[in-house]
Amino acid sequence: KQIYWSAALHTWLLALGGYALLRHWGYGVAAALMTGLVLAGSGFVGGLIGHINQLNGAAWLTWGALCLAHAQPAAES
């Protein structure tokens, strides 16, 4: 049962990470929400349900990208 809870939690983390990343990049709420839903419901993520370690790693990729985006200095215009 714990594997199912872990899969559900990390699928939500993937969706929230995609949403947060697109909001950081300046996209609107609707686009960011759609991105999170598409990421979480994609066939790629569905195929990882049986491979919990890969699913857990994929869930944190969006958060890692968000950390890198925050670490970059702002572009001067």
C-alpha cells in the first residue's frame, strides 16, 4: 500500500512542480495548471507507476529545474 501512496504523492509533486516552474517563467495560471495536469497524466508518468524509483526521480526534476531557474541571475533589459 505504501508504494501506491508514494506514487500518488510523487505524481502530485510532479504536477505542482510543473505548475510552479511555468509560473516562475511568467506563464499564466491556466497554462501552468494545464502543464501540471498534462505532466501528471501523461503516458510517461503512467508507465513509471511500476517503477517507483524512476517516478520519484522524475517528480523531483521539475523542482530541480525551478531551483536552477531561481539561481540564475535576472537578465538585464
